[in-house]
Amino acid sequence: MEIISLKFVPQCSVVTWSRKLATKRLVPKRSNLLLSGVRKSRLVIRSGNSDGYVVGENDDLASIARRRISTSKVLIPGLPDESNGEVAARISHSHCEWKPKLRVHYEKAGCDNLDAPAVLFLPGFGVGSFHYEKQLTDLGRDYRVWAIDFLGQGLSLPTEDPTTMTEETSASEDKEPFWGFGDKTEPWADQLVFSLDLWRDQVQYFVEEVIGEPVYIAGNSLGGYVALYFAATHPHLIKGVTLLNATPFWGFFPNPVRSPKLARLFPWPGAFPLPARVKKITELVWQKISDPESIAEILKQVYTDHSTNVDKVFSRIVEVTQHPAAAASFASIMLAPGGQLSFSEALTRCKENNVQICLMYGREDPWVRPIWGKKIKKEIPNAPYYEISPAGHCPHDEVPEVVNYLMRGWIKHLESGGFEALPLLDDSEEDWEESSIGREIEFPRDGWKKAVNLWLYGSNSSFWRGVRESFRSSFTRVFGGKSA
């Protein structure tokens, strides 16, 4: 058995087997896997010149060959463990005032790495920069890393009430507990709508004025859509885009720039103040979704591994819901028009501008199923598509060790002009694009070893096969079976 350590930080090891050690192949030739008599082989690690196997307990080598999944285990580092003397990057909190009364809150780490690439993370709906703590403390050791809160979310909520009440309303009604429920809009909040277009412009401001150079940008869920949208309209500010279970749709009402006549048919475009009918609906809906029990249930849905500690994420979400502007901001977000570009149109523009895209999806996501990632892969065949299992809607928080490992490898690949291989690849796997490559990824966590499965899908991997796999996985989950 060979144990080969890669020569860059953070280090990882690839454990594999080979018929002939003299060949020094990380992955055995496919023909060597066509052995039918070996079943239920256990992991064997021996020293010296002996061969070993890395085969699942219920797999045989022939079935592995048919799936074109190599029999190697990749050992990657865990998150920095300060109890063992490892140094984590320090996170600092800051804000910048983009527009009057609208402050952009952000967190940063690794800014002493002056010559390192800049990386920007965009959050999903309902969370903020705090959701990327595990990227900031880890990737911040090698890169300059930022994470922002979108306006209307996290700690980027308005600092004052965007509306005021008339004297008649104030005299006849008790004071509203929420900001944004008044009768008149303050001048600074005129035409303020928390929408895709606003967030795209916010990211542009942040990259140009705070970071000051092109960035690697990554976004989860809603943040993935915004990242792609920004890259489509400002490709000169982008070095690469990573989509983490990116939602392919947002905003269900017509955009006033794209469809002005159609947009006029809808009475409220998400601007302040909230109309009376919207106020009543918002109060009812907000009472339900801001309830801590509802928040806990949502987190339970989106995290596949329920052993993941989400206490800090839970408490931060609950804290944000207590802000007086949270309810009206939620209404503005949900009823805002769609962007000037659809997700598909943004993807097409990125393709035309040769924007580099990497896809990382949790296979067990109940909301944005991996089939959406495979659709993007079909449109951009050369984009590496990684699928992690078990992992849900937020793989960066559920399996941050794997996402950080992939992010490092992806950035290293682009920074080297493609000279460095993509994560999971080496020179012996030239034919990976014909199908897919799979690995068992193992890493330390809390004093234990944890393992997940990771696939890299090639350019010629069948789209409809991916549809079947996604359907089979959903079917088995619903009926209590094990995912395929």
C-alpha cells in the first residue's frame, strides 16, 4: 500500500492500492478492478510492500468498476484545533455605510496575508456572515477572506425606521412594534427594495470599495444566485465563482426594468411603507416563522447530519428576528421583483465571458436538490461538479472540512493556470471526464474520525443518469430506506 502526502498546506493524504507498486499510480487501472471474487473486503492498512484494499463492506470490486469510483480514501485535515496548538485565523467584525442609514455589516479574516487571493462569501436567505465562521477561521489562514450580510438581513438591517406615521394614525392607534409599518416613507428609504438587484449592487460596492480587487466569490443558496448574477454583470471583478447548493430561482414578480408594463399591474413592488393588507399578512406570517421552534425545525430540515452543532447559528438567527426592522424587511424581500437577469440568463452570460465556475452540492439537500447542480453542469460541461454525501442544504457549515478542502484546491487550480490538478484528480486520471470519480473523505472532528463520500462528475457524465440518481435518493429517503 502507498501513502502519498501532498506537498501543500493544508496537507492531505491519499490512501490507495496498486497491483504493482513500481507504477506509482494513485488510482489503479480500470482493468485491474474487474475482479469478481472479492466481496465484503474490509479496510486493510499494512506497512511495507504489501497490497491493501479500500473497499466498502457491502461492495465488490466489479461493482465499483461499473460505477467508475476508485477505491481510494482521501485523508484531509479538520478545522483548526487550538487545543492542539493549531492557530485559527482571527475574525474581526466591521461595517461600512453604503447609503444613508444602510450599513453593510461584514466579517473578515486573514487580511495580513497581503499577497494572497481575496475570497468573498455571500450568505443564504435568513442568515448572514456568521454562517461562514468555519471558512473564515480556516481559509483565513491562507487567504484574505470576507463574508457580508445582505441588506435587509443579518446585521445589515436599517439603523432607523424607514417610515413615519401621520399624526392622525398616531393618535388613533398604538405605536407599532415594527419599523416599516408607518404611513409615509422617509426620504432616505425612497424606492428602497431588498431585492436581487440591490444585493448585486451592494456586492459591487463592497468588492470595489472595501476589497479593492477582483475576488473569488462563493455563495450558498440565495447567495449563490447573487454571486452568479454579480459575475454575469461584472466579470472583470471576478476570478472564479463557487456555487454551494445555489437556488436557481428568486423573486416571483416581474422586474420593472425588464417588464415595465407587466410590473405596473402589481400594486406593491416591495418598497416602503407596507400597504395595510401586507402589514396584516406580515404580522401573521412573521409570528409563525420567527418562533424559535419554527427556526429549529427549519434547521433540522436543512442539516442532514443532526449531530452537527447548530446552537450558534440558531441563536444568531433568533437574535436577528428581534430587530424592529426584521419583519418589514422580510416582507420586502419576499415580495420584491425578480432580478433583471434570470439564473439561466446569468449562467449564459458567465459562459460567454468565460467566468470560471465550480459547483459544490450537498446530495441530501431537501430544498435545492442536486439535480439543479447537474443542470448547471450540463450547461457548462467543463465546470467541476462536486457532490457530497451525507450533506444537506448548507454543506459549508455541515461539512466545512470538505468544502474548505475543495475551495483550496479550486483556487490553487485557477491560480496556477490549470497546472495544479483539481481536487480528487492526479495525472493518472486523464479519463475522469468520461464518467465520475468518487472518494471516501476522512477527517478529524472533535477527537473522532468522520467520513463522507465525495464525487467529481465529468463532462460526459449523463444528465439523465443524474436525474435517476436524484429521484432514487429522494424515493429512498421518503420511504425510510438508505440513499443510493
